[in-house]
Amino acid sequence: MTTAYDVPAGQLVDMLTKRLMEIDSVKAVDWTNYAKTGRHRQKAPMDPEWWQKRVASVLRKVYLMGPVGTSRLSAEFGGAADRGSKPNKAVKGSGSATRMALQQLERAGLITQQKNRGRIVSGKGRSFVDNAAFDVFKSYVKEEPSLEKYGTAAKSEKK
């Protein structure tokens, strides 16, 4: 079975973004048009669908890293802050955006919260991500044969 580990991250996030747009509980909040994604950014994202991409990326990260909390996820979405004449420094991304994305995914039933441990992907969420990964594998292997190394077909041939 094809999982999130078997396909390229960018294409999986794009597929998850398309599927999350169909879910009512995952919608951009009012402040997302004006908010930066972290201290290391100068402006808000220009892409109107950046919120759905961020939520899809958070879902993928929870799938791969779970159990995980908001602080660790914020660090994953961080970057290097320009500090003028001083050397750049690693900073966390927006905690509010990360927390809101996790809350929306919980409302959709795709992730659950473990007591004192963080969030993990629920059974419904694991199925959601795996189905998206399978669709990515099917569609992108036809277009790019070089991506065949990501799928289960390539793994079964190696054995």
C-alpha cells in the first residue's frame, strides 16, 4: 500500500490541498489575508490558497512526526530571521497559524489529541492521507517514470 513515505512531499501536499478544500471545517480564517507566517517573513503570503496548503502540510507533518505539539510544528515552519548586521538566527513560524490548523484538522476528525503527548493522525486521517498518496502515485508515475522509485511497485520489484 502506498503511504505518505512513498511519494514526493510537494505533490502529496498539492493533492491533500485539493481534498481539504472540499471539507467544510477547513476554511481560511479572516486574519489569514493579513498575517505573516512567521517572524522570518516580511509580508503575508500572496497565494490566496496558502491556508489550505499550510493545513495540508501540517496534516502531512503530523502523519510523519506524530505525536507532535504546536511548538515543534511551529519550529518546522520557521526559518532564518534577518537581524540586520548581526548573523541570521533560526526562529519559529507562526504559532497561531499552526494551532488554528491543528484545531481545524481536529474538527474534521483527521487528527486526535493524546493527553500530555501531542497530536496524532486518527484512523480517518491516516486513510485520507494514504488515499491521497495512492492517487499521487498513480497520476505522477504515468507522467514521470522517474518517480516510479517512490511507489510500492518499485519496492516489490526490488525484493
